[in-house]
Amino acid sequence: MDPVNIILTDLGIVSALGQGPQQTWQNLFDSPHGCMSRQSGWIDGETITVGVITEPLPDTSDWVDTDKSRCNQLTFMAYQQIKPSVDAAIKKYGSERVGVILGTSTSGTLEAEQAFRHQKQHGQMPKDYDYCIQEMGAPAKYVAKLAGIDGLAMSVSTACSSGAKALISAANMLEIGMLDAVVAGGVDCLCRLTLNGFHALESLSFDLTNPFSANRNGINIGEGAALFMVERAPSSIIDKDASGAVEKGDSVIVLAGFGESSDAHHMSAPHPEGDGALGAMQQALKSSGLTIDDIDYINLHGTATAKNDLMEGTALARLGGQHVPCSSTKPFTGHTLAGAGAIEAGICYLAMSPLNSENQLPPHHFDGIYDQQIAPLTLTAKNNRRDTPIKACLSNSFAFGGSNVSLILARKSL
């Protein structure tokens, strides 16, 4: 596979950071303490920090019952941002040649929780509740219906690597010629199931998450969606930079490489030496034709759990990546679970977009007390800037069961 021909032509994004690329990028630097919320009601008797979307959600009064989920509302918000690109792709390729591949892990679980509470109180399920709302394929089917897409519509559900795996699946579908364009990304919303689950695992921090700190004590859960328009590049630009086939000065952001591994070390804990994470990063670099020295920024998985941060630092040290500027952006969004891989790839995308005219590096927010047991990393600060534009980013997503993914996004001049 020649992965540099997979172009990310548009991005729709919504999270606790804000709605849309511009607001997301601006708030990453301007509102580091205003992104997360303190809320009660998720865990009995507790007030916790969550990455909740506080902007008004779409009105669902005219939606059919099987579409009325919070996940679909977030998906709709992201989709509306790229609708012109989706419409253009359908017009160009035909609706049957455009697909949808989305990662999710909650889908309509929130609505299922509400329905079962109603059953407990009233002895029957709500009349408007339909089990289909909580199927993992529901968000992908919803986007396909919304956009008028007749091609492949599928979901990926591998916990916290889902959104990143959806992008890889899109690239694979484009490479084999099954599709010409794909709406790909991830979405998850807050629900009691995941929050109480992580609390039971003693992995949840009630205060703001504190990645790579000696004082870290767990994650904050967040919600959000990121949808990319992914297309195969016209053949005229592949390895023809000097041919005059395209106008000089044009550039695109590509999915330059990716790596996947499954170390299956433990149901919820990563391999302590980072074997799976290292393998995923090595594959990503190899498939991109880049070395670690070519990477300008790394978006860390950075969950702020004791074992994950230690493992990721070890894996990066083994890769030789201690010198590469890096950060975990989860203190700004929360851990958005299946949406994380896509949202954090989206932050890398924005770092290479025209929005980043000042060549800023996404900041790492923590208490400044680095855990000396973790291999040294070059964590970014709020005002870190490069002298030159960012050209290549690596984004890590590591999930339960050892499902590890690394993506490399890069800017390619035509």
C-alpha cells in the first residue's frame, strides 16, 4: 500500500473543547480550564469532572425514534460541518461509491439506561424506545441515511482505538477500490455505564486528569465526535511532484501511515514494557516511509492512569522518541473513548491546517510534577511554537485488550 495517497479533505469535530475546527483549535490555547465540567448524577453521591458538551444539541422532535440518541446528535453536529464535502463526493463518485465507517462504544447506551429506569418506575419500557438505537451500527447507519450514502456503512468497536481504526478501515477500502470516498471517524457520549465501569476499575479521577504527573490518579471521561472526509488522491499527484501535473504550491493532509497491534496482555492493563504500543508506532513509521526524527509532534494516548502513562513513556523511549514534542490533550476533552482516536487525529490535522498560522504545538496540561519513574519525554507547554510549520504528526490510541493503534498524518506538497 502507498498510504500517502489517502487524503483527509475535510474535518467536522465537536467535543468539550468546542464545536468546529476553529473553536476547537482556539480553545485548546485560550480556555484550558473552561473545557471540563464538574457534574453530579453520573455516579451516585459523587461530583466528578467530565468532558461534556454544553452547547445546545440538535432538536430531535422530528427525528424517527431509532435515530434519537445523544450519540447521533453529536454525530449530526460534526456531520453538518462537512456536509458540503460529502455532497460533493456523492455528486462526483455516486452515492454507492461513498461509504461510512465510524467507531463507537456507547452508541445508544444512554437511552437504554433511561429506558430501563422508566421500566423500573412504571413497569414497562417507554413506548418510543427501540432497541435498534443502541446497536453499534446505529451511528454509521444514521450518517448514511442523513447523507444519502448507499455504499458500505459499518461501525468499529474496539474500545478506545475505535475511531483510529475507522480511519484505517477507510484507507483500506479506498486502497482496494471498494470505495472512492469515506466519511470516517468516531463518536461516543457520556453515560453511567462507562463512568461507573471505570470507577469500579479505580481508573477514574474525580478531579481534572493529570497525565504523566507523579500525582496522576486516573482519567476523566468525555464525549464528542470527529468525522473526516477521506478520499483517494487523483493519480496525477502520486509521485509526480515535478511533472507539472498539478499547480505548484498546493498541499494536502494525508493519512501517511498507520500501525495496529494486539498484544492481548490483559483485559484492561497494557503490556508493561509497551510491546504492543511500540509495534504499532514502528509499523506506522515504516508504512509512512518516515523515521521518528521526521515527526514534529506526538499526540499521546496519555490517560493519566498509572500503568498506561508508564507504558507509553517506555514505548516511546524504546522507539527513540524522547526528543519529539508531545502532549496528551485529554485534559481538554476528557477521554472520549471510541471518539478519542478520531478527535485526537483531528487535533493533529488542525495543527497542520491554515488555522495554525503561528506554528503552535498542542499544549500538555498537568501540575508540572513529572513522574520520574516514566522515561523522560519532551512535553509541550502552553506557548510552545515551532520556527517552521508542522509537517508530520503521530497520534496514539491504546485500548482494552491490547488493541493498539498509531496514526501518522502528514502534509504533502504537490
